[in-house]
Amino acid sequence: MKSILYPFAFLILATSLVGAERPNIVIFLADDAGYSDFGCFGGQAKTPHVDQLAREGLKLTDFHAAAPNCSPSRTGILTGRYPSRVGVYSYIPQPPDGLHPMHLPASEITLPELLKKNGYKTAHFGKWHLGTLNSTQPQPDEHGFDYSFGTTSNAIPSHLNPVNFIRNGEALGELKGYACQLVVDEAIQWLDAKEGDDPFFLYVAYHEPHTRIASPPEMVAQYSYDKNRNEYLANVQNLDDATGRLLAHLDTLGQRENTLALFTSDNGSLHDASNGGYRGQKSMVFEGGIREPAVIRWPAKVKAGRTSDATLDHVDLLATFCALAGIQPPQDRTLDGVDFSPLLTSDDWERDQPLLWFFYRSIAGAGQRAEGMPRRCRRGRSARMIGS
């Protein structure tokens, strides 16, 4: 009897949260941005658009990456599962010949797959890093994306005039401009070309501020630190500018009210000054490596100007977005995240399961693991190192 009634109860809950209209969902994902790189989190970069998102939505101060580097972190976002469970245990290198065996398997059920099967239009823009594009490994369309424009890994030779972008399997050669602006240009074109009124899911995975950095000189000139720091802060500012352009375009299309926009990062920064004073950095399972800036704006549902110290993680996104879209999460496998959708409208929410991080190649030395203990969400605690 329980197995028969559960889906029905789930649908009642989803309907009460969402109402008649399912939200559009946009994930803005920075690459290697630390907890305090953005103004609304105490950062030195000029980031008016992310700051505005925080003022107009919900600022999350205890939000975490699924892992402290690129590929496993993205795996957690798209699958709702710990990356070690999926078999993506570190960043995926690009061997000079052949393919690295590590990739996101076709057997995994991803967030875009679930959304697409339930009427969403889905598109990926930017860094993939879950396998090699244009290869025998599963491609973005096999993981639920109707459209893909991006790179296998980092922008080459740098963010400026990259040569390695691929659109739906077609290599494009050199493109003129900065990677984040090219990514947003493509997203805008896709939105303009999209037909019908179906809800959409955009996964906007920036290359910035991951090395090799290239930033607009006029932005670099606005800072007065050392040369490398100035370049880095301008890089963060440039991706903020790109984010603002896409948000503004959504406004012109009349999609502001019912679009849930999440801005966050894939892992901590390599720069200590960017990690909010927390211990460690990228590739370490300390707060500096896994605590991320995060804001959610959804004008139709989320009251502006709220802040929550709920302990949350990338792996929570799949369950949460499924709930908001009225979709049954996968029942044939373990999901490690929880649905935090009630937090969007109320501070009275409790996490009912702990979080776990494991990273075998920490630059702190040997493998590291950490766990976040479940506590009342509004007094949520951050990860606690328990072994190495």
C-alpha cells in the first residue's frame, strides 16, 4: 500500500509548492570561484548583478560543493548523488591520445533527463567536463540536453578567443570574445529561437575564473592590487557582467517572475583571499575547498532579501528541482541529496540526513573525508573534518 500511495502524495506536495505553473530553472555555475569572490559575500570584485540577485532572492551562507574540484562537483549537481558513488572521483584529464576512462556513465539519470521527459526544453552552455565531447563517451544529448554549446574542459588557449568550443557535435574553431560572454550570447540566441511555451532548463557553466585567465583590460584597470589579483577580480567581474546580460534578456522575454535562477560555484578557489577566511582551498575537503557562494531568485515564490544558514549541497539540487517541477525523483537508486524546496518560502525546515564528502587526491595530503551533521536548518552547521 505504501508504494502505491507515495507517488500520489508526492504530487500533492509538489502542486502545493509550485501552483499551476512550473518554474523555468537556470543554473549559473562559476568555475573555481571562492566563497567570498562576490560583493554580497564580502568580496573585492565588482559584482552588481550577483549582488542584485541576492537582494532580490535568498542568500545561502552554508552551501557546499559536492567535491572540491571540477568533474565530481558537476557530477553531484546533475545526478543528485555523491560523485564517488558514480565513479567520478577527480577532475577528468585529457590524455594526449585516447580517452580517459572516467566519465559520467550513460546509466546515470540526470536532472536534465528528468526535466526533458516532463516537458522542459533543456540546454547546456559552457564547460562540460563530464567526459570528452565528440567522442564515444556519453554526450550532453545522451544526458538529457536538447542543445549543447561548450567545451570538453577549460577554454583554450584562455578565456579570450577560445578555439575549442563545440556546438551540438560541430567543432567551431576560433571564436572572438571572452568565454563567459560567448556562452551568454549563445544562451540568448537559444532563448530567442525556442518555440512554444514549455518551461526551460538552462545549465550555464562558465569557464571563469579558472585559469588560464584573460580579462577585459578596462575591468582590470578598475583594481589596484597586484597584477595577478587585478586580473582575477576583473575575471569575476566579467562573468558577473555576462550573468547580468542573460538575466536582463529573461526580463525582456517576460520570464522574470517564474524563472528560478541559482548562482553558485563548482568548488573553492586556489586563492586564499577568495575563500572567506575559511581553511583550505580547491582540492581540499576543508571549508575553503567546498563552501560556495549561492543565491536563489524566484520572484513568483521567494521573498526578496532573505538569508539562510541552512547546510545545503550540490547533491540537493536534483531532488529540490524535481519537487518544484512536480517530478518523481528516481526510485531505483540511492539519491544522496534532499528536497529543500520548503526552505524557499519558510525558514522552518530541517535536514533529515547528513552530508558526506570524500576526495582521494587532496592537495592537503592523502585522502580526505568530512561530514556535515544534520541540525535544524536555520542553525545549520558546516562540514566538520573527521578523518584523513
